[in-house]
Amino acid sequence: MKKPELLVTPTSVQDIEPLVDAGADAFIIGEQRYGLRLSGEFSRKDVKSAIEIAHQRNRKVYVAMNAIFHNDKVQELTDYIKFLDEACADAIVFGDPAVLMTVREVAPNMKLHWSTETTATNWYTCNYWGRKGAARAVLARELSMDAMIEMKENAEVEIEVGVHGMSCMFQSKRSLLGNYFEYQGKVMEVENRRHKQNMFLHDKERSNKYPIFEDENGTHIMSPNDVCIIDELQEMIEAGIDSFKIEGILKSPQYIVEVTKLYRKAIDLCLEDAEKYDEIKDQLLEEAEALQPTNRPLDTGFFFKETVY
């Protein structure tokens, strides 16, 4: 069986070395001007440093340019993509065709990963973007495991799956979304709206708190739970899924390191001794649960249930 890539999202350049030691194979970094919901802000200097450190350890760095761009930013894409090409980034993560078209013009050898968060729901769409130039598709978080495996069986591109962390439930280019709910008198209200790093949309009826993440691209409402399928990796590994992503948004560097260690152990065991993995996978899940804040329970997302729209 092929070993899947373990992809993580560092919060700073200082995270790269510890995450390599923890078992990470690749990293997604970037700056919020071009990338959505990043775990940390990486300036151009930081991007170059991260790539240099990762390449010294034979690891890869992908740079996020998966924002949806309006006219005012389109003219900036050429310069930034040229910079990434010169910095030897291993791939650009994109969602907007403007990025793909610009890459074709100024960096035709740059590898592209198609990531739209929501629309990679069938293999025809993945292959469409593959034939346009993408080497990888990042699957939507609302898919079941069976659907993901079926897509891998029919895809002409690499397939990336999110296996741990929070998911985005809603995005708006506007800020202060909570004002709308309060004005409408809904059951939800915004807590700690003045503190950008600690804001929640509180649904009292369901006792859920949805983290609100704001960046230059607007307001993002995140899931109340964290996905974790550390005990359910075997079927996807056997199917040949190419990359497993650990989402580190709104998490501490130490948390990301410890979770990376657990998934490294799980992946390696699953490949080397499937019976041993089966014996200790419940223990791995318990260790992952022990890392969780009390208000962030783990669940399996949509991996084993039907999406309700």
C-alpha cells in the first residue's frame, strides 16, 4: 500500500521543525490576503524561511491562494505567484480560476491543488479541474467515507481528505455577522465579539458554540466539534487516498504537534502491521480526546452519516 502524505497547518515558521520531528510530511502556509482560514500568517519572508527549512528536511510546502478574488486583487496575483515560483513552493492551493490562469502564464511548471471547500463532491468535477491543470483535489468535508473512496477509484488526480480539526460551516465576505442575528432577535448571539481570537456564535437551544474566525476574507463560522478519524484510517489507506490533512486553525502549536504525532503513529502502524493498528486504535482515539478542550468534543463529521442540506 502507498503511504499517504500527512499534511499539517503550522501557525508560524517556528512550528516547522517540531512538526517535522512529529512526523509531518507537508505543510500548508500563506497570508490571509490570498488564502482562506490559515492557522497562521506567513509574510513573504516567512514563506521563504518555511520552504527552506522544510526542504532541508525533505518535506513539502504548499502555499494557499484559495481566496475568491475580486477585481482589485487580480493584478496582484502575477507578482505573488512569481515570488512563490522563485521561492520553490511545492504547490499552490487554489479555488479561483484566476489563480490557475495566472499560473499558466507566469509559472507553468507550478503544481496546483484545487480546493474550494464545498464543491469537490464528485470525481467528474475533480477530473475537470485536473484536465485544466490541477494535480490534486481537496474533497468537500460533507462527504461520506464511501463517497470519498469511490471518488479516489475514479479520480485522475491526487485526493486530499481532512481527517482532523474543525470545519468551516459558513463564510461571508462581510464582517460583524453577529449584528444581523441580534437585530433579528434569533436564539443565537455573539459572545466576545470584541476579541477577535475568542469569538463564538452561541446557539443556546442546542447548547453549541460555533467559533467565529475573521480574516481579510470576511467572517467564517466554524463547526462546534472537531473531526477525528484516527481510528478509522485503514479503509482510506487501502483505497490509496493520497493525503490526510490535520486542520490546525484556532489551535495551539503544541496541540498540532501532539495530534501530528498520533496520526503519524496511526498511519505507520496501519501500513506496517494492520492487526496492531486495530488493537490500539481505540487507545489512539482516547489520547486524541485527552488533548481536546472541554468545549470541543470529537466526532466523525460526515464520514459515516448522510449530509442533510
